[in-house]
Amino acid sequence: MNFKTIHIGNFIEKRVAESGIDLSRICNFMKCTEEEIQSTYASKEISTERLLKWSKLLDYDFFRIYTQHLILYSPPLHIKEEIQTKTQLPVFRKNIYTREIIDFILELINNGIKTKAEIIQEYRIPKTTLYKWISKKDKKTL
């Protein structure tokens, strides 16, 4: 899965097809017409309120797609800046790594596309975390 460019309408359309939910039920839940649903499928971006509704209807966390993008492609912050910055927003201690992200990273290493050092530097994954993933994968393949 490519997390670099996100076309949320495509993801929603795929999930609708997988779930088999009737279009009339979707229209009732979203309080819109079939044309607006088709427009959503074609949209690269939608409002967070609508995305939350889609997430509830389809029982899938579409926000996680954006979280994975941030994990993989956001610029690194300086530790001093993080400590000094005061915020009223919630502060999360850990990144969220989904099974897909872990598999993607391990695939890069296994195929020789990137070294462990490149993964650690480019994606800012802690060294211990990466080695835990590798050791768990090795245990599963034995």
C-alpha cells in the first residue's frame, strides 16, 4: 500500500465493495444522494466529519491511513523543540505501527531495498523497535 499519496475516496470505495453495504443504506446513513456518494469516491480529500461518519459506517479507521503517512513521511522534530513546546492538545507517547507498516518495512529490508540503518534514519523507527519486529518475524518463520 502506498501511504505517500492518499486518495481517500478510493479507499472508501474499496471498503464499501468489501463490506457489501447497500447503496440505499449508505445514503440513509450519510443523509445524501447516490450522486454525492459517487462524488465522494472520486474525491481525493473529504472533511473530517464526513470521514468520521464513513469510519463508523464501514467499521474501518480511515484516519489511520493519515497517521501512517505521518509516521513514514513527516520531517523529524528536534528533541529540544518537543520538550520545550507546551501544548493543550493531547500528547501521544508512542507511534502507531499497523501490521501493514511493519510488513512494509520488513519487506524493504528482506528485498534489500533499504538497510536497517536507512530504515531507522529515514522513517525514524527506533532501533530496538525494528529489531523486535525482525526477531518476531524470524520466530514466526521457524
